[in-house]
Amino acid sequence: MMTTVTYRIETPGSVEAMAEKIASDQSTGTFVELPGETPELKARVAARVVAIRELPDAEHPTWPEAAPGTRLKRADVDIAFPLEATGTDLAALMTIALGGVFSIRGMTGIRIVDMTLADAFRGAYPGPQFGVTGTRRLTSVETRPIIGTIVKPALGLRPHETAEMVGELISSGVDFIKDDEKLMSPAYSSLADRVKAIMPLILDHEQKTGKKVMYAFGISATDPDEMMRNHDLVLNAGGNCAVININSIGFGAMSFLRKRSGLVLHAHRNGWDMLTRHPGAGLDFKVWQQFWRLLGVDQFQINGIKVKYWEPDESFVASFEAVSTPLFDPADCPLPVAGSGQWGGQAPETYQRTGRTQDLMYLCGGGIVSHPDGPAAGVRAVQQAWVAAVNDIPLETYALDHPELAASLKKFGGKDA
């Protein structure tokens, strides 16, 4: 059994020679011949090049390691790693197949663009505990997008101020509310104090209406034991969701948490951009997300259409497809979460470009809490936008008798939105 990794190589030398060097350096070989690297050993554990697909030459080097005017050849190279070399340990896979290639001399760029896991990874990790189905069940939302928002300002609100905003939001019909990823447990708003202020509102609303708004508290911490104490604080108070800054806590802490968790784990991918922003280096989200899905995230933030950050729409669409494609089984798909500068105006294109599906969470921060008529009107405006999108009604038309959407279009989209 093999795990196959696809590398996009950029080099002034031979692509074939560079591919063989990667396969050798990242498995059994080094810079000189080794007496112990026997044919039998190589047959068992050495990586091997299985395909090379040429691409157009690069116009400019990703890294400034080539003289001006040098031809920069590019190709996608598939290299297979035997299971005997990597096992099913994700840290080993990251180290062997991904981590070391960026230090190899002779390339002006390399990007990891795809990975197909060996079948032995099936069942080796717990995967999502709740995922799409569990999130829909807990939010009582079945046939439309789950509409969520983020408490803003991200930092600075004290617990009673946060609770005032949450109270208005839950009465508006919102499905999901989360702490901003930057908020964990600062002195002015400790996690314990936030839970104490917010959960009674959530539970009281559930008693009155039968609907429990899902609130994701930020529980990330350097120490896994502290993170578990944070988890237990939320769970024991009747909460059902937590924000996890996955890049900050790492594989080991995520594995530790998932094995013990009773909460829906909402993954924020802050820090991913460091790994991917240059198109000629780093790795595609399609590769990186596989590790976290195996480890057990239930909801995965992937930005959205017309975001406030650098990421193009095509990247969001590719990320949506990646998290919505089973690794081994449909149950291993987390719920995709569209966010980053979202408001109702992006709903039609989001619906169209994700395959006219409603299996997603649509997460708006300022697009809800900065609505001119208040956060509750902001929630209703987004809900109205999605009704229009699903029914192929232009937003401007639907806004004629939906004042919340009309006000949202005027503030966030301009007169021509």
C-alpha cells in the first residue's frame, strides 16, 4: 500500500533528476551512497517516482536562486511512499513526505498540490464526531444553510457586554454564534466568565422555543490539559461547541482533544496562509485539510466568495470541494464554513459555485452585527438573501418587500448590489 504525493517542481535543471532526488532524500537516501541501502531495503521502504506531467515553464523563479534569463522548467510529479516507510502516523507522514522537500537544493520552487492516502489510513483516526449530520441535528437546521455570526469586536468586550449582544442574536433566529478566534481567555473576559454569562441565555431560549443556538467558545490553549479543562467547562455548562485554532495547537493536541471530546469542534485555520499564499511554494489546502479531518474536526472554516483577505474565489471553491469530498467515507466530511467578510450579498454566487448545495455554514461577522438596524436585523437580512438565492430571485427584487435585506444591500453592497 502506498500514499502518493504530488509535487509541483520548478527547477533550472532536470525535472526527472530532481524528482528522483526527492524520492531518494525523503526515504532511504542521502547526499552520498550508503552501504546499507540495499536493493532489498529499497524495495521495501524507498519512495519512487510514478508519474511526471510537464507544465509550462515558469516566467519568474519562486525563490531567487536562478540567474536572470534561466529557463525554469515545471512539472507535476507523483511520488509514492510505501506504507512500511510512513506507517499511519500523521506526524511521520508530514515529516517524510512533506516537511523535508523544501530544503532540497536545485529547485527555485516547489509546492505540494495533492495527496492520496493509503487505504490503511481508513479507520486509523477517529475523524469527525459530529460533522455535517451532527451539526444539523444539534442546530435543528435540515434543509438550508446554517446561518452563523461572530461576536464583534473580536477583542475588548467584557462578559456582560458579550452576553447582551448574544441575547439579541439568539432572539433573531440565528443558528450559530462563535467567539472570534483571537478570543480565548483574557483577564477582562475569561472563558469561565463568558460561559457563566452566555450559557443561561442559550438554555433559557431553548426552554422557551425548543431551539438551542449553537455557541462555539474559544478553548484553544498551549497545554492540552488546560484545553481539556476549558472543554469540560463548556460541556458541563450545557454548551455543545468549541472553536479550535488548529494551526496553533498542533496535531498532538488536536488528537488528545478529539479522543476525549463531547463538543462539536469548529476548526479555524488561522496560520494556513503562511503555508500557501505564494502559488509556487507551500502546499494546497486540498493536502493540508486531510490531516485535520482525520484527526477529527467537525466544522472547517474555508473563507468564502469575495472575502476581505487575499484569497481568490477559485481557492474557496476548491477548498469547499476538498472538504466535501470523502477521504474514505461520506461520514468523514466536516461541515464547510464560509466566512471572512460575508454578508447576504455573496449568497447567490456561493450557492451557485458550491454546486447549488445548502450543506454549509454561512458565517457573517460584521455583515450581521454592523447592520444599520442592529444585529437581529442583520441575521434576518442574511436569511432573506439565502431564500432569494435558492429560489433564483435577484436580491434587489427580493429586497423590495424585505426591509432588512434592503438596508443590508444599501450599506454593504452599494446602490448597484
